[in-house]
Amino acid sequence: MGTQEDTLTLTPEIWTAEVVYVGFGTPMLKGGLVVVGEHVVAVGPLAELRQTYPEAPLIHKGKALTPKVVNAHTHLDLSTVPYFRGSYTDFIKHVIDHGSNRTEEAALQGLSELQTLRVGGFGDIAYRSEVVEWLLENSSLPGVVYLEVINRNPEQAEAVARRVAQRLTEWRKRKSPLRVGISPHTPYNVSPALLKKLVEMARLEGFPLQMHVAESPEETALMTQSSGPLKALPERYGYPPYQNLPGQTPVRYLAELGVLGPHLTVVHGVQVDEEEVQMLAQSGTQVVACPRSNEALACGQMPWELYLKYRLEPALGTDSRSSSPDLDVRGEALFLWGRVDPRVLVRAAARNGYRVLGLEAPRITRGTPVSQVQSW
Ligand SMILES: [Zn+2]
């Protein structure tokens, strides 16, 4: 026979929020979860749950109840670079000037933040091989760590691609909850020859690709007109100049080069027109939005209505601590709350994040421990 205390802890409660999403199907605007002790025992529309559990207290949990969310795009090695607001070009200078911060210690700081936030997974771009190796060794969270590749000299394409292939082939033998992938930095920082090789390797070997594309107006100016503030950066830092800029917008350039497809995740996708959104959607390319970073770096905002029109539902990422106040992807959704349908946003933060990283999306059903449920 149970004590009085046992009886109390086992009283059913109905949890509700502005949006309740169980990980599949349509998020519910008037939904709820019945919780007994440490487990969910029922999910469904609030009216039905209240009928079945008339005595259960109704507990409002805030904006949303969802499975664990996913941060689909970040750079943990930038965790100790100070937060920056300003133009995209000045941000790139800020990152280059703090290049020595991109260490395992910074990655540890970022990883600890993600663990504290209890994310269900993450996608990370690491600048140095040492950081990739450190994450493979130390992450208890699943996801993908992408090695960043920057090289504009087409004559070096063969050698760089070979080096990347060697590293990834070795890394993927390691036991880790993380998979390895490749991140060609941007359409203008990798030569077309190298980009083609990396994409071919990714397709043949099954490595996921993640790339910053159509982020800033400066990127478009550089790609289409060979002009704008980004143009002067290589000279400022003594880097080799941009070569053979295509005179095309980033997405059209990638489409022509044969880079788009389901193996590729485009991060940002802000500076796009309707035809480009259609190209991304029809090719099966995945997209990750980072709205708070876009706002901080004066990049504009992704045209969500166009993506949704073509049934391309983006995932969400914070980008790094150098352009985002924290690594909590829920903050990205809340930043857009009301401007974009909240049901789209909770799906973006949960299911779509898992999909982009090739992880199975968890579901909240009868029997799910409440530790697997996140309230926002
Ligand atoms: Zn980024």
C-alpha cells in the first residue's frame, strides 16, 4: 500500500503551452500532455484530455512543449570570441582578428553550454582539425562536426581535396556520437574546382556538407559584381585575391556547378529570390536559418513565406557566440514568434534539426520520460 506521499506524486497533471508538438504531425495550438510522476501517459487535444482526466490540474508551461530541440548550425570554437554587432564584413574582420581563440578550450565552453541546454543534437563547423578531433573524442551529444575548408586557388584543389579525404576517412573510423562532414566555407572562399571535388567526395562517401550561402548583401555584391566591402579583405590580410568570381548570385552559381542536392545543407539562405528558393526546394537541398545572427550582422531575414510556399521547411541554428547572445536555439524561434507561424517554428527547432543532421527525430508518446520533454 502506498503512503500519502506516493499518492500525491502520482496524481496526473495536464501540461499545456501555446504550442504542443509531439515530434511528428501538426503541432497543436490547443494541445496537452498528461504527466504522471516522471512520465508522459497521454498526448492530445486539450479538450479531450480534460474530459478523460477531469480532476487533473492544468499547468501552463509557457510558449511551447516539444521534444529536445536541435542546434543545427554553430561554431563552438568561436565561443570565446566577443559578441559582435555590425556589418557582415566587419564581423569577418572581427573573426579573423580573433583567429587564435579558435581552440579546444573554446569548443569545450560551447559544448558545455549545449549540454546544459540539453539539446538533442548539434551541427558544428570547426576551423581546425584539432577541434574536430577534440569534439569526436569528447562530445556525448549526437550530430555532425564539419571540417571547414577555405581555399581559392584552383591549382591547389587536387591536393586540398586529397588532404580532406584522408582526414575524414580516418576520423569516421573513430567511435563517437558525432559524424564527420565537410564545410566549404562560402561560394566565394572555395575555388569551383575544389568545390566540385568536395561535393563528389561527399556524394560518393556519404559525408554531409554544410555551407554558408546567400547570407549577406556583401556576398551577393562580391559574387555578382566583383565589388563591395568584402572585395578588399584578402589584400588587408595578405591573403590570395578572389579568383574568377562568377557574376552570378550564390544559389544560381551553386545550381550551375551541380552543388545543390539532398547531401547539402545551406546555412542562412537570406539573400534569395523566389526562383532561387524554388531551386533549393526542387533539388532537395536542406536549409538552416539563423535569424538572430542575421539581425546582428545586418544581413536581413530569410523569406520564410517563400520557403514555406515551396514546402521547404528550414531547421534552426544559433550560429556562434560571436554573433548570437547564446547557443539556445529556442531563442531563434522566439525571435521570430508571431512573425512566422509558431507551429512552423517548433517543427524547425525539433524535427527539422534532426533531419538536417541525419538523426532520428524523437517522439513524445505514452511512456516518454518527462526528461525528454522541453518547455520553452
Ligand atoms: Zn556560421
